[in-house]
Amino acid sequence: MDIPLNIAFVTLHEPGEFYSYLYESFDKISSKQKVQLSIHSIKYIDSFLDKLKFLSHINNGIILMVPDFNDDQYASIKNKLESYPIVSITPSNQPIFNTVTFDSYQGGKLAAQNLIQSNYTIFGHIAGPISKPEANLRRAGFVDEIKKNNFEIAFEYKGDHSFESGRLAFKTIDLNKYNNIGIFSSNDEMAMGFLSSAIEQNKFLLKSWGIIGYDNMPSSKIFHPKLSSIDTNLDKLAELSIERITKLIKEPPNDNLVTKTLIPVNAIMRETHQ
């Protein structure tokens, strides 16, 4: 009988719906694949390198979910753990680990395409933190597609992916100044924060402007009005990343080739951009 692999799932845990459903997917898929998965947040640890080194002694491999890490921090992990099996599930500017992640650029592009198809002529963006490469990729895909179709970004707010930053974004935009504006939010929480402030002030004008979020969290389906969103299949992310780390453990590569797997995303159109 095969002995189950022990895999450490290492995150910079943040509050909110996304991480709950991320963990649920990894728990479910690891059980199906007979992998013993443990979850560890290094957000409040003084020495993340010491923590990772410790985890490497008691696990067969590590899956990294550290979207705020910069290139130097990734390099320090590589230097510390050398050839130890590691898979990252967030993009980095200069990837040095095998990566399985969503096609964030395509997600931003899809948001732009759907807003344009809905006949919006002015566009806005509620951006995620610039420290997160996936937020920058979402923005790049959106902006490039808007400009490709000879439109401009009239409004942009730099958020932090929280519900509250979506509410703050609403305070910075004068909706009376724009007519027929389509807004892309870097995640669902900010989009719902924006919408909640608009609804509270009786300024949600469904026919005059719309908004598309990102992640397609369950709350987007029950929020009123139902939120259009870019869907990310978390089960697929868990499946492919666990398959990849398992292969690295069982079949160690003979070279330093770094692979990158981009998981397609889809646009789920509901009520907030019609």
C-alpha cells in the first residue's frame, strides 16, 4: 500500500471569503488524491525561512500561496531549500518555482470584452494591491483590451481587495459625471463593497453603469443585484497543483527547468453589467 504524501500548504492568510473556499477546495481534492495536507499561515511569523525549513523536514513538499512576496523573497526560499519540491500557485515577476495559477491577464481581458459588448463607452477600474502580480495582470488585461478598442480608462481606484476599499472607491467617483460607465473590480469583495455604498445612497443605476468582479465567490450569486464576475475554478487549481507537486516528489527533475501552467478563466454574467 502506498504511503500518503505529506504536503504543507503555506499561505499569507487574509480575512474574507476567498481563503475559506480556497482551503475547502484543497482539502477536498487532497482527500481524493490521498494526500495528507496541512495548512500553515506565515503572515505573522518573524522568520518565514525558518518556518519553511522546519516544514521541509516533516513534509514531502510545499505548495506556496504567497502573493505579496517579491522576487528577493522567492529567491531566498530557493537558496534555503535548494532542490526541495515546491510549487507556487501565484504568479511572480521572475518565477523560480514551478507554478500553477490562473490566467489573470485573460480574466481582465474578458471583463473588458463583456463590458464593451454590453455597450458601455466609458470605463473604470478598482485595482488590487500593486504588490500582487496577479492584480497587476488583471489590470493589464483589462486596460490593454479597452485601449485596443479605442476606449480609455476614465476612473481608477487603488484598492486592497477588501470590502471596505470597495466602499471607499465609491466615495471617490462622481457617478453624475459619467454616463454609461462599465467598471471592472479586481475581486468580488471590492465590487460588492462598491455596490453596497451605491445602494445605500440610492445611486445604483442599472441601466447607466455596471460592474464586473473577479473570483466568482458564492456571495456574488446571492448578492442583490447578482454580481457578474470572472470565474476561477479553485478545484482545478487544487487538482493541478497537487498533481504537479506529487510528480516533483516522485520524479525529481534532472534539470532546472521551471514550468508554468495557466488555468483558463471564464466570465459569468449576471445582473450588474446589463
